[in-house]
Amino acid sequence: MKFKFVFLTAILLSVVTNVFSGSQKIGFTEYTLYNGLHVILHQDHTTPNVVVNIMYHVGSKNEHPDRTGFAHFFEHLMFQGTEHIGRGEFAEIVEAAGGSLNAYTSFDVTNYYIMLPSNQLELGLWMESERMLHLLIDSTGIAIEKDIVTEEMKQTRDNRPYGRLLTETIKRAFTKHPYQNDVLGKDEHIRYATKEDILAFHEMYYVPNNAVLVITGDIDIDSTKTLVEKYFAGIPKGAKEIQRPSMIEPRRTEEVRDTVYDKVQIPAVVQGYMIPALGTPDFYAVEMLGNLMSRGQSSRLYRRLVDEEEKALQVMSMPLNLEHPGINLVFALTNMGVDTKEVEKIINEEFEKVKNELISEKELQKLKNQIESQIVNRNTTIARRATNLANYHLLYGDANLINTEIDRYMKVTREDILRVAREYFKEDNRVVIYWMPEMES
């Protein structure tokens, strides 16, 4: 969704930064209402602001293969209005109260965010309870959002240089798991979705027992509990059994190679390696390996490809944070006149080095310092903390990882990084795509 403030801009500009040292703990209270809604409250009086964040455990992986894009469609539709909030008035009410709002959809979750002055907390709770209980789903709103969502597909994915890079990679990497469908979905699936299809999806997933409500900022815990009870306790639990994919992507046994032609001027090399799910010990080692290879100008791939040999303009290696076993993307944008095969050869050589020799103690310490800095930065505002608490609860089953996850990173050894490099970053476990200008087809 794109209102007056983009989600990340609102976080950065509308909340005064409150920097934590690595040793400070983020205190919170959590409990579950009778209808299954999990509630997390975090008090911070640094600024007179509050964040009301609700995250539903539904993303693109919950969609039927013939009805993709529904979670993202609802990200938009849930701003249309409710029985008591007029069409198009949701954002207007928040902004008139001095707040900002937005939402995002991922493969695993859909998140809604309202930031308000602390004296408007009750307004935020009423509005979120309204769209949980009384969301307006009618033909007019559906038609409006179909046009908006399909236009977004064109602008941000289909007609944008490299916009389909992730889409084309995951559909080759995943053969069974619904991660093979991107978050935006297919145009025709949204265009031809019926009202009955849309209502059925809503009734299954947008219910209190499939959500976590996080309230952070300048709040009083006891009075906030009273308000939560007032606005959310009476919402009925969902009547349907929530469907979640149970399959695990089969282990890859051979490399997939392909070429994609696009309206781009600069070729690129893309590698996708299948990796374990977030929260697993190996995932932390894979993430640190990604930092080793491409985080900062002193990283191994950047130093060799960009600085020393000038074969690439940019390079990255990073895992997608997915609830089920997922994928690590390696991407390099080639320099002018450089063959993609040359760039891929260097990428492979650098990964071979990590497979064959332990990284130095100095490099490991640098990685741990980077991770500590990342974790501190990701919790610097009440908005970020709200989203992180929700994520940790829904996807990891432990909100207190906001305080303790750093310990998991600190346990990663040089031997762990060597092991995951050998286990996951190998030829038969990857997809390789050369992203080429159309003129060369």
C-alpha cells in the first residue's frame, strides 16, 4: 500500500530513534484472548507515540495455485472501509489524527501498521478491530482493488527492469512448495476471482486466532489491556480450520540453468541455492556466510568482483527469511563488456574457497560485530519493535527472540560456516539464470 507515507519512511521519519545497547532487553507483556488473538504489549515512554500493529499468519504460501495473489489483494482491500468506516476514509481518519499507516505482504505473513499520538491509542484499536470484524467486502471495493493491484503488478514487476528476477528464480527453484508463486500473484487470478472466492479466503485467514496484535510505545499496560478487551475480546474465533501448506520442497539433485531476456541494458547473473528455514541453526550460519560474501565493500565477492577485477557493478548474497525451507539469492550485475560466464566463474571460485578452508578468526569476529549492529538497528524504533515482536511470535513461536536471537548468531563457528557452504552452496542444489538484454535473443 502506498499512502502519504511509505511504510519504511514512516518508521524512519515519524518516530524518534531510541538506540539500544546490545545488553539492554526489550520488556513486553504477552497473553492470549479467549478467541485466540495473541496480544503483545511493549511500553516505551521515550516519545508520545504508539504503534498498533496487527499481523495475520497468511501470505502467498497459503494460496491455491489457481488463485494466487489473494493475500496481497487483501493487503489493499482492508483499507477500503468497514461497516462503520466509509469507503476510502480509513487513511483519512488516521492522518487527520496526526498518524500514519501502511501494510505489507510477504510469502508468510500480512502486516498492518498504524502509528498515532499516544492519546489516540483507542482510535487505533477501534479501527483495527473494525476491519477484523466488520470489513467491507462488496463488488465496488473488489473492482477498485482489482484495478489497483493489477496495475501494481505492471509497474513494480512486469514492466520494470529486473522486476521479475525473483519471480523467475523461485518458479524454477521450487517445484512443489507454494513459494514457487510470487507474492503479487498472477494478473488473471485476481482479474477473474469471484466475490465468493475472496470471501472464502477472508473467512479462513483474517480471524483473531490467526493473528497477533502488538502495541508498542507510550502506553500504560493495565489500561491498554482494558482497551484490548473492549475492542477485540468480542470478535468471534474463526469457524474454519486454517489451511497451511505441509509439504517440504524435495531436495534438489541437479542444477537448473536458464536464460531470461528482459528490457535491460546490463546483463546479470542470478544463483538460487536451496537452504533451511529461518530460525534453524543452519539458517544463522547461512546468513553470516551471506554477510561474509557480500556485505560491505570489504566482503569477499565485492572486493574481488567490483574492486579488484572490475567485473561487476554490484553483487549480493542473502537468504530470504522464509518460514519453511527456502532460498539464498546470489546476484551480480555485470560491468560493461564483461561476459556473464566470467562473473559466474568468479562467484563459484569464491564459494569454493569457503568450502575448502576455514574463514579466519578475524573474519568471524567481524561477522559477529556486523550481526550485533544489525540487531540493534532493527530494534531502534517502536514501529520496528512492533513488527519484530509480531514476526518472532508468529514465525518462530517465541517473541522473546527479540532479546535472545543474537545468542544464536554468536554460537555460529567457523566450522559451521564451512559446513553450510559445503552442504547448501553446491552445484546440484542451485538454480542459475543469466539475465540478458532482449537485443541478444
